Amino acid sequence: MNSTELSTLLVPLVAVVAPLLAAIVRRALVIPLVVFEIGLGMLIGPSGLGWVSDNPVLEAMSQFGLAALFFMAGNEIDPGSLRGSPGRRALGWWSVSALLALATGFALGDDPAASVIIAVALTGTALGTIMPMLRDAGLTRTPLGRAIGTAGAIGEFAPLVAISVFLSGRQPLAGTLVLILFAAVAAAAFWLASHGPHHWLRRMVSLTLHTSGQFAVRFVVLLLAALVALAVALGVDFLLGAFTAGMLARVVLQGGDPEELRVIETKLDSLAFGFLVPVFFVSTGITFPLSALLADPAALVLVPVFALAMLIVRGVPGWFSPGTGASVGDRRSAALFGATTLPLVIAVTAIGTDHRVLDEKTAAAMVGAAMLTVLLFPLLALAGRKGSAPAADNAADAEPFPQEAHE
């Protein structure tokens, strides 16, 4: 069999084996599932057994998985949580991250363009990756979880804006104008979702929720496709469209029957984390140039350097994100989760190498460092927090889309 045929078999096999290994290892050590997915991808890829290599089918599916990951990250965010003092505080501390990242980028980059790419990659938080971890730990609807979620939303959204403005191949002014146009269309969609009549939508959701019609899932996929297509047509990064679609889907479905909303959330989780997202992470492992990185001592040294930079750039501001009165343990968890990154690093470094402003070994070192953050930082963040408030999440589950008070 050729590589495409093997990937059709082996990628789903890896996606099944990864949670089994994670469950076995969890008896001694809790390791994020994505670590197994990426590691097994390396095993079957060119850097390992060489059974599977990158191919057009795998690349296309990986892009779908990346879009689904950013969609689910946006879907976790209540737009109202970005208003008031929590949103302002998160944006303010992300601005501090941006300044630290620019200083780091110009210290490590070979030229201004490479420095900007490095800086943008350093300012991201892997919200779509850490939210399942927070959910499993029972933290998502605690004050700490909300603070991490708000900071992570800014840490995922703001770098995408930066990509669209500075890395779109346009002059900054033209890129900004196009971004404003995208924002205007998105704002109109949010207004319609918040104020338009939803009776027909809720009726169709109820009628098809347990049938082959699955109107809710199909409608959400349509929103994702529409905003991604709009982003691509305008030259805005498609991940910004995917993230915005996730937030919009939450607003559209808000106010429906709580039990039906739980069912829809489960279906979306199944589609994203049961199929599309694992393909992205396995593909990341397959395409990761581990052999080339190990063969270059200078590039290998950059891996811990970049990992430390990610901890400083996002972790230091993350320490302050919970606000006054937070415990040292909560601040430690917020800092480490805020510094956990990967999908944005993969996307940004790919843009850098495509535009020939970032060499492949530096890009590989950044991705390797991001993998370390996913492996180590959540473990350290959750150390000593076992069993922390799982009941809080369960209680909050009674209202899947809570209306919180914000200043």
C-alpha cells in the first residue's frame, strides 16, 4: 500500500490507541492525550517507522482538524465574558505578553519578519487544547477556570488578528481594512443571532435532534464553513473565521432547552474530538522533522530556549490574570495553562516557512518547544489539584450556557 492508503488505516488506528495508552499511564501519571497522539504520529511517520508520510489527503484532513480545534475553542467562550473588567484585564495582560514576545522575537530572529513571526507565535494560548483538560479536572466553571478561559480566549483570538494584519502579504493598512470588514460582517451575524427570531430554529433542532436529520449539527457546520469561507475570501487567516464561528454557534443556540443543548454539545465534541482534532495532532507528529532536529545541535538547543520563552511571555502575565485575592496555587495554574500552546505555533510557523522568512529548523524548534509545553505545563498546573471541584462543574452542567454577571 502507498502512503495515502496506509494513512487511511493507521491514522484512525493511532487515534484509537492513544486514549488507551493515556488511560493505562494515567494510573501513575496524568499525561495529556495530545502527547500520545503526536508521539504515535512520530512513530509511524518518516522520523520513526516510516510507514506514513505527508500526503494531500492527510494534509487536507489535518486542516479540517485544526479548524475544528479553533471552532471548539471559540465555542467554549461566552462572548459576555470578554466584556467588563475580566476582558479588559485579559487584553491588558496579553498586551504585556506582546511586548515581551517582540523583545524575545528580535533577540532570537534573524531579520524583522522572522522576529515578528516568532513574536506572534509566542503570544498564543492553546485554549482548544487546555479546555478539555480543565473540564476533566472540574475547573471550567470555577473562578479559576473562567479566568483561564478569558485569558486563553484573548490569547487565541489576538494572535489571529495579528496574523491577519501583519502576515497576510498585504500592507498593514490594507490588512487592517479587510479585518475591519470581516469584523463588521461577524458583528452583524452576532446581532442577528442575539435578536432574531429563533422559534423555527429551536423547532427544527427539537424535531431532528434524535433523527438522521441532525439539523443542529448541520447548521453549526454551515456556520463554520461560511465564516471560514468568508475569511479565506477576504484574505484573513481561516483560523480567525473558525474561532469566530465557534463563538457565533454558542450565541445562536443559546436560550434553547438545556437538555437539548447538552446533547448538541456532546455531538459537537464527538465530531471534533472523536474524529477531526485527533487527525490534526497525529498528522502533526507524522510531519514533525524529528530526525532533522536531532541532527542539528544548534536547533535542538533552541527547543528549551523557546519553551522558556513561552513560559515567560504568557506565564508571567498569566500569573496576574486571576485578579486580586487569588491563591498562589491558582496563580501557578493560570500561568502554566496560559503558557500552554501548540496549534497556533504550528499555524504561524507554517506561514513563516511558506513565506520563506523562517527557516525550517527554527520552525521545528518552536513546534518542539510547544509540544513540551503541552506535555509539561498542564501536569505542573494540575499538580496538587486532584479532585479539585469536580462537583462544581457537574452542578454548572445544569445550565450549559450560563448567563454570568459581568462588570
